[in-house]
Amino acid sequence: MLEQCRELGFALAGIAPVRPMRHAEAMHAWLDAGKHGSMAYLAEHADLKADPSKLLEGARCAIMVADLYATRDDGVDEPPAGHGRVARYARGGDYHNVMKKRLHRLCDAIAQRWPDSSTRAFVDTAPVHERELAVAAGLGWVGKHTLLIHPRVGSWMLLGGVLTTLDLEVHEHEEPDHCGTCTRCIDACPTDAITPYSVDASRCISYLTIERREAIPVGLQDQMGDWVFGCDICQDVCPHNSPRSGEVGTANPAYAPVRSSFDLLELLGWDEDARRAAFAGTAMKRAKLVMMKRNAVIVAGNAIASLGEKNPASVRLLKALAALISAEGEDDSIRRLAHDVLHRDRSSMMP
């Protein structure tokens, strides 16, 4: 099975036993504390997530795989002035499609060889705790930022897998935790969303820009910086993602960046057709038009504060925000937000 996973182009692969989730109690405590924000589906499917065997009757093993969408040698990039940044995983092809096609091919190969077996492929749309299964399969350890880290390739990876009723030889050794006393991800998070091995999603920039449908709290808007979709800060600062000698893996070319940022002026002028065209084939399409314009308005305000109001890019953004307030057919929430951002006191943030 692992050889077939490599033939299918997965960077990492391993086999884990299917068993009740070891950290189910911590998951329920996290949900009870409301740290999942408005992602109600996480609470609704908690019981299924706590025991993957409930997703596939008779499941005994999980074949876990990982795709690299970037490598630790890529370095940190900076967008041009007046642009809003996109998280790396979303810059290329939609990982749901890229991974599922190959996972379904793996399922087909299993069915052909063992016709009496059953399988179920999953990426992150099924209620499965991929990270715990990946740890059990030997793919790495869960870092303090709660993302899986492999000791050689780092954390720029996407997880998927196949549940199967086959009784396969499972991985017997779990990678030890190499985070040690490091707190770089915790210290670097602008919204203080991270505590050791836990993230308050309701404060996480990725959640705020991608999952949250409602208005973003004013107290968190300044901390969003230039992120309009997702956030990579905790991974950018992680020592296990720093350049190193030797083999660090190869990113799947399907995730080659189409764009790493959006021109805020362009984004502020989007209609639904423009959004669909810009997001075609990517994982960004889950963010609705009003959400992206909301994010762009906030990031435009942050850019003006950072660059200074006399900067040419700031002047253009100020005009665009003013135009939004009176734009015909604009969503009322965007009008109000543009007004609030335009009239915000930025004197204490001027360079």
C-alpha cells in the first residue's frame, strides 16, 4: 500500500490503526469553551470524529498520506504595497480535488485486489481527526500551533487518507515531539490565538478571513495585517520550516501558486463574476463575495495605517473606500465597514 501511495505522488504515507480518538476529552473541552467559533459543524460531528470506525463499519486501518504544497526552502514572501496576502495552501489547485482523485484511485486498487474489502477516502470534508491518525501512522508530531510537523519536510503539508476494513501492518513508532521549549508560533500570533497545543479558532486569522461569516470584531481587525485569505505566520516562524541542507521534499506541482496576493483595489471592485473567475480551480471558493470584500476593506485600512495616508497606494485605497460607501448595490455591511475604517483614528499607528 505504501509503495502505491508513493507511485501516486504523495510525499509521505503511513498506516495507522483505527481506534477511538485518544484526545477526545480535550476536543470536547475545546468545543465546550466555544473555541470553534461559528463552525457549528465541528460540534455536530464531534462523536463521529472521536471514533473513525463509525464512518466505515468494520474499519481496521487508515492509510494516511500527505501532499506538500510548499517546502521549507521556499522562504517568506512579501506582497507588493496595496496587496492582500493569501495563505500558501490556497495559492494553487484545490487540494480537495487534487488529493481525492488519487485517493479514489487507491480505493479502486484495493477493491480490485481485495473485492470483499470496503474503503472510504477523506481529505478534510469528512469528520475525521486526520492529525491524530497521521501521528499514529508516523507522519510527524503535532506542534504547539496544532499543525502536523515532519522532522525533515516541516509542516507545509495537506493530509488525507483512506479508511479500510483490511487488516494491514500498521506503523509501530510515533515521532516524538521536537517542539521543546520553543514558543515562536505562540509569540508571533498577532491575535494571541495560540496556547501550547491549542488554537482558539475564534481569534485565528485563518478562521476570521475564511470561516467567519459575521462581522470581524474591531479589536481583531488591526491584527489581521495584510491577510485577506488565511494566514501562515505560525508556520513562517517555525524553526522546523527554516531552510536546511539535505532533502526537504518536493511540492506537488498542482499547488504551484497562481497568485500569492490580490490587488486590494481590484478586490474592492469585485462582483460575483469576478470572484468566481479569480477563485476558479482553487480552494478559495468557500469564501463568499461579501466576506472577501469585508477582508479587503479591513486590510486596506491596515495598509493605509502602515504606509501612511500620503503614500500613493494609500491615496488610491482611501478613494476606493470612499467610493464603496456610496456605491450603488453595495452590501450594507460593506458600506458601514468602509465608513468605519475610513474614519478610524490612525494617528497612533502612523509610521
